Amino acid sequence: MASKPMLSLLNASLEACLIEGTRVRESGLIVSTEVVQGETILFFHIDCEEGRKNLNLVGVGSKICDYLVFYTKDEEDKEIVCFLELKGKDLDGAIKQVLHTYQKVLELSKARVGKYHQLIAWKVCICLHGQAPRNRQSNIDQLITVFGKSNIRIKHGIKQYTLLGSFLREQTT
């Protein structure tokens, strides 16, 4: 297996946050995927005391997204970190949480992964069971600026999303 520095960092920093399996449920939403042979998909529930502490996201009013999802193929060096937020209706709040969490994880990875940082791809998946809000493009544009349009999935009006694995497997830009 190739070197996986981000995997090592996440396993060391977020060991207590690792979820068994590849299915999570929160805010009335379920997100799941199947693992294909030769790949690793890990879900870390980071919106908890241990996750906040280890990502340096503590403090009054500190917002953090629900999960970090890690993806890699055994034969590749590239590692993908996906910020997963499950919300009722508040897309603006979800975007703010993702961007804040991304900044902290980015700082941590730059400090601890070093030169391998360039092999990390960043993605975002936000699932809302409410309908799409109107006039929120400027907030979505913030995500596009940081992550690139093809690295973002925003799903509205759903209760279950089973295509996370397909999204993680897509080529990153």
C-alpha cells in the first residue's frame, strides 16, 4: 500500500470519532455507501467533544460540520477528505460549518502532513431534507471558490443519500 499520511493523521487524531461501517444518521437523514474492494472509506463523527478538541474547534459558538469522510484507493497515493453535513433546512448554516471546519482541518494537515498535503483532495457533501432555499447562490459560490464546482454535492428534499461513494470516486479538480 502507498503512503497515506492523511489517513495516519486522522486515525491518530480522531480515533475516538471513527464510526463503525459506512452509514450515518442525523437530522432525519441517512447517508451511506458501499466499499469496493481495494478502497478505504472511513466516517469520523467530528461534531462531538473529542472531535472538536482534536481539531481545535472548541469555544463558544464554534460551528463544526457533522462528519469527515476519508476515501482512498489502495494502489493510489491520492487521499480524499469529504466534509459531510446533514441538516434540516439551514443551507447557510451548513456552508458556514463546512468552511470553518475545512479551515481548521487544512491548518492541521499543512502542519502535520507536510509535503504530502498536495496529494489531498477536498470535497463537500451537504444533505438537507428541506427544499432548496431561494437566493443563496452567493453562499454556494463561497464553496465553489474553495472546493471547485465538481467537488461539491448539495442534496435537497431527501431522506436518504446512498451515492456518496460514487461522489468520492469521481475525479477531483
